[in-house]
Amino acid sequence: MTGTVDISNVSKRFRLYHGRPDSLKERVISLGRIPYEDFWALNDVSFHVDEGETMGLLGHNGSGKSTLLKCVAGILRPTSGTITTRGRLAALLELGAGFHPDLTGRENVYLNGSILGFSRAEIDGRFDEIVAFSELDAFIDQQVKHYSSGMYARLGFAVAVNVDPDVLLVDEVLAVGDEAFQRKCLDRVRRFQREGRTVFFVTHAADLVRQICDRAAVLDHGRLVTVASPPEAINEFRQTLLARGIDIPDGAAAGPKLFTGEVAIRDVVVVYPGGADHVTSGDPLTIAVTLEASEPVDDCVVALTIHDQDGNRLLGANTELLGLDIGRVDGHFRVAFDLQRVSLLDGIYLVSVGAHSRNGERDYDQWARKGSFTVVNPGRVEGLVDFSPHARVMSEPSPEARVSRESA
């Protein structure tokens, strides 16, 4: 079984026309001179998907992910560059792709199978397994135009994974359907991995890349950002999202604050260990705040707040709560918050700092979510908090469990 994909200097251009002639007369007069502009959906993309590898493709909407997958599948032809594939390809590129809406589910199974090169007898031998996987036996003789999006996904995925592909191409469908179906799809993907098949899929779900991928490629506006291990690729993907601007819900108290200005925040710097550009889960991190007092101040308290990208507050601390008396300040001074263990999983976390009087009656200054730091999780667990989980097999119930069971 061999299945590889080699993408070499691939670019794809689309022409965006500004208005089209409505009548034959207008078309003759225009003689093909309809104004347009070139849009490069892909720009000089190169990487290789190895035999038996599971490769994820991450990127924001409009980054070129689906265009690239369609080029690999042969649905689109690159404007320049080459794509070389080895082995039988099966592709599920979008809901309903390859389905004829007026045909029944049964007829579409045979249609898709014939497109993939199978004889009717070969499809007969696989038909029951396809229907069983899709769980659509009650609807298989209904026209697919009456199917829901979830039913489309079930049938399309069932066909794609039951034709013994060497390379499976999947575009976003692993995020469609109910949880039970998603688990079923993931189980089949993992079986493919054990069998040494190659999987190449597009997703927005960073956690899915962490779960099942060997590597991932990141696209941004048609350009390849990186091809790296899942943690590194997820970090780069989130950095591109951050660079594009993130709409973070504001979890702060309602109502504007008035700042008195005796102390002003001048800078916030995240100091990663070892000069890196991220912190690994469980490692320390320092957040240094530079401030300036325009006059002598005896009661300054500096506060630190950390939010996730959904606006949830993860940490609220200040120098007074941490037992630090800053003392009398005048002019520039710095306060460092040393986080001895960053117990978070991967993501970009937002930093807010403020300065206020000890009694809380005066707010000197505040920088709300103007800093951030990146956490990279080297493992495959998901979520927000690093619990450092371990699993083990217990040969027999613990004494505590036996006592509890007996007392019940």
C-alpha cells in the first residue's frame, strides 16, 4: 500500500470579474474586455505528505485550504506548479460533492463508486458496509436533495472510507454531524493510520490536529506559513489569527473608568524562558510592567489579569495580594510578576495590567488586554488547564474502593 502527495511550487489564480454583460449584444460589443482582477488563492506552496502520514491543513477562512485540497484531488488545475500523487485517492471535499440531488442515496453510492473506478459488482460487495456505516438504511432510497447536511456527511464519508483508498482527502467533514458520528469518523481515521494509509485533511479545529496528526501545514492568504509538528503548527496558526485581529469579549465590569494619572503604565513585556517565543505547559513565565510616577506616590498597587480568547478570566492578582509592598515610587519603576508554573494548555492568552491606590479609591492607569503570551502544549491532551494526567491499569480495586462498595 503506497500513498503519497508531493506539492511543488503550486499557485492557483482566479479571475474576479467586475460586472458581466447581460445580453448577447453587450457580449459582442465587449469582445472579452470585461474588467477583472487576478486573485491568487495559492501562491508558491510546496510540501510533501509521506506514505502513512496524517497531515492536517490549518488556516483561516479564505487562506486557500480547500482550494489546495481540490487541486490535490484533481478537481482544480493549478495555474503553475505540479502535484504528484501515488495510490488510489478518495476525497470528501464538501457536503454533497459528487452527489446528484435527484438521485437516491443508493444510486449516488453506485455513481460515486463508478467515478472512483469500481465496477458494479465491486460496489455490490461494499454496499451493505457503506450503508451500515452511514446509518441511513431507512433513507437510502430517498432522493438526496431531501437529506439534511448531517445525512450528506454520513453518506459521503461512508463511501469515501469504504473504497480502500491509499490517500484519504477530507475537507472539514470531521466537524459535521453529531458527536457519535464524529467519534465514528475519528475511529475510522485511526484505523486507517494503523493500516498505514495516508490522510490529508482540512480543519479549523486545532484540537483535532493535536489528536490525530503527525504534522500540519498552515496557510495564510494562500501562502505557506509552516509545516511542523502539531504543537508548533497550532502556535503558528494562532499567531496568524492574532495578527489578523481577534474580537475578544470584554469580561470586565461594565461602565467606563476614569484614571487619575499619577502613575502611568509605559510598557508590558512577556519574558519567555530561554529567549523562546512561547512558553511550554508547566514552565515558568515572567510578565514585566514598566510604570512612571509623575509625582511621589506611597500607596501604588500593580494588578495583573489574564484572560483566554473567549474573555474568561484565568488569573487575577496584584502586588498587595502577593505580599509585595512597592513602597514610595517617583519616576520610572518596574514590577515583575513571576508565574512559577504556567498550568495552561496551548493557546494565546491575553494580559491586562493596572495601577491603583491601596484603598482602591483611585485608579491610576490601566492597559486592558494589550499584551499576550503563547503557550505550546507538547502533548496530545485537550482543554484549557494542564492537569498533567497519567493513565494506568489497576489489577484490582483499591482498598478504598472495596470499603466504599462494601459499605454501600
